[in-house]
Amino acid sequence: MMEWTDRHCRFFHRLMSKQALLYTEMVTSPALVRGNATHLLRYSQAEQPVALQLGGSDPAELAEAARLGAQAGYAEINLNVGCPSDRVQNGAFGAILMRDPKLVAECCAAMIKASPVEVTVKCRIGVDDQEPSDVLPEFIARVAGAGVGRFTIHARKAWLQGLSPKENRDIPPLDYELVQQMKGLFPALHLSLNGGVTTLADAKAALDRGMDGVMIGRAAYHQPGDILMDADHMIFGAPKLERTREDIVMAMLPYIDAHIAEGGKLGQVTRHMLGIFAGKPGARHWKRHLSENAHKSDAGSHTVVDAIEMMHAARPAA
């Protein structure tokens, strides 16, 4: 979710779910350690619980990045072994590390030693011509042996040659059965399913089959009202959220005002809010008004209120 789940996105999402674990976009250990880009660790306590997702392949560097993340107060430190982007491959981390479970184990052992916060791993079922039924159990066993107790498994291969990162999200077939088998092989581990989950009903079905967790990415981003507003009730058994989607938007206005007062731009926040009314009457007018006006020099929280009013005006009379 690089360039998606930034701090503005997470603040917005937390208004809809108190219990879902939110993840940062992937932060590379070279950026933190060599580039001194500690501003990438910035977040609000209102976003918690938040997991810091790291990318890297050097054990010492990842250990220092994990230490910085724990020091910053993140609830979890997650190593990404699933991202298939060219930039990640060129840096020798992400999904390409599925080929080297020994190195991943060394990285995780170093991170665990450096961090008092739990270290977890997000991975694929394999890459390129690997046979997932052979590779995945070996990978999990090796990395769990280093002390990792939680894995999130994207139930698709990553084709590092021949498919773009976007195609890697959709074209390789899902193998939920294999991921389910891993729960049988490793009952003591906490295993979460990722990939192709688009509804809370899908998530609940996976949990009912024995998975310990479910990670939802794009669907939660593009239709946050459908996923996050009901997650605490349907998944965690909390009372149903009484807030409406408009209530959530209005609750963002003070945050937007504060961000602009600090020199920020409206569009940096509202680009994450475009899907809140997805599938609802007038949603197109809401999205269009923000898309066309959020970049303007005088844009502010009043622009968001105007977008709501335009959405109301476009709805058919009752």
C-alpha cells in the first residue's frame, strides 16, 4: 500500500474502526538508517494500534530500523516479504526474499533482538517458478525458527518476471487452500490471510475456517465505509457503530484545518476520503468536487462541506 496508507489515511480509517490493526505504507530500512528519514515514522497516537511495515534485506540495518520503530511507539514491526515492485526487487527486498528464507530468518532474528515490540512477517506463497506447496512450509518453518510467531500470507505467487506490480495483485491465481493447510501444519502460529478479500463476509468466512486473522487492503481503501465501519461489530463483536458516513467526514474537518494551518494541502488528506460514499447516491458528485477543487490554493474544510452539499443536491427527492 505504498503511497496509500500514510498518516492522513490512517487517521481517517481509525475514525471508522477502533479495533482493526492499521499498517503504515512500507518504509525501507535504508531510508531510515542511512537516509535519516525518521520523518517517515510520524503518526498520531489517535491512529493506534498501528504496525510499522519495513522493507529491507540487511539484518543489521533492519535491526536498527526496528529499534527506531519500537522507540517511536508502533504496536508491531512487520517485515514485508511480499511486495513485487521493480524498485523493491532492485533493492533486494520484498517478494524476492521468498527465494532466501535463511536471510529472512537472519533479518528477523536481528530485528527481534533489537525490538521489544513484536516482529511479524508478510509474505507470498512463492515467486516465479517456485512450487508453493514446497516453498511456503519451508519458508514459514525457517522464519518461525528465528522467533516470528505471526505471518500474513498473500495467497498468490508473485511473478517477478513478466508481470507488473498491478498485475501481480490480480493475475496469479489465489490458493486459499494452501494457506489453510499452513494453519494445520503450524497450529501454534498466528496466521492471517491476505489477497482477494473484498467484503467482511469473506473475512468472517476465513476466520470461521480457522484462520487467525485477515488483512484487507484495496477494498478497505476504496470502500472504507463498507469495510471499516462494520468491522468492529461483525468481526470483533463490538456494538454497531452509530456514526454515519457523513459523521465520519465531519469528524475529519478539525484534522483538515490543523493540517492546513501547518502548511499542508487539502488534497493530501481528501485523496484518501474519495471512496467513503462509494455505491451511495450522489457519490460521483462528492468525488468529482473534491478531485476538481482540493488542489486549489483556497481549498479547505469548507470545500469538503461543499462536496457533501453537492452530493445531497444530486440525490433524488424522497
